[in-house]
Amino acid sequence: MTYFVTAVKKDSNNEIINLMYFHNPSSDKIEPPIKFYSSEIDLVIEFINDMKVEFKTAYFEENVLIAGSKIIVQDSGKRKYLKTLSNKEDKDNLDNLPTF
């Protein structure tokens, strides 16, 4: 199953995700997003790494969910980050998702 992340809220340094909205595409209707708070972000990392659950970025266009890039986990040694591209930056990076 694939879940779609549609918006994020980052910390004051714009580096770490504190809150993310995601959608379960199992329904034909657009449901309100499920919220994952900072204390639950590690659960998303566990889903991706251990349970092989796929997360992708996504956006809405005319009430249709459009899938974006696959989200990966990158371990810097200090902490794990959610990203769409592997790079050396020590921060979460999920493309250009809307923030709130």
C-alpha cells in the first residue's frame, strides 16, 4: 500500500518535520488528511524501513490526488531524515510540498 504526504509543517529552522498530513488512497472519495505529529514521525520511518510501506509526495489538482516522488529515509548517523532525493544535507526534504 502507498500513502501520500500532501503537506508538512517544519520546525523554526525549517529543517525537521513537526507535522505531516497524509492520505490513504483506499477510498475513491477525498478524505480529510491523517495527521502525524513529531512524536509519530519515527513511526513513518519505521513503516518505510522495516515494514516496506511506501510513502510518496502528492498534491491535489481539481480534487484529484496526483502522486509525486517516493519518500526515502536517509540516516546521517545523528538522526534519520525523510527525503525524496538522497543528499548530504542534514534536514528533511520532501520536494515542494505545501507548508502550513
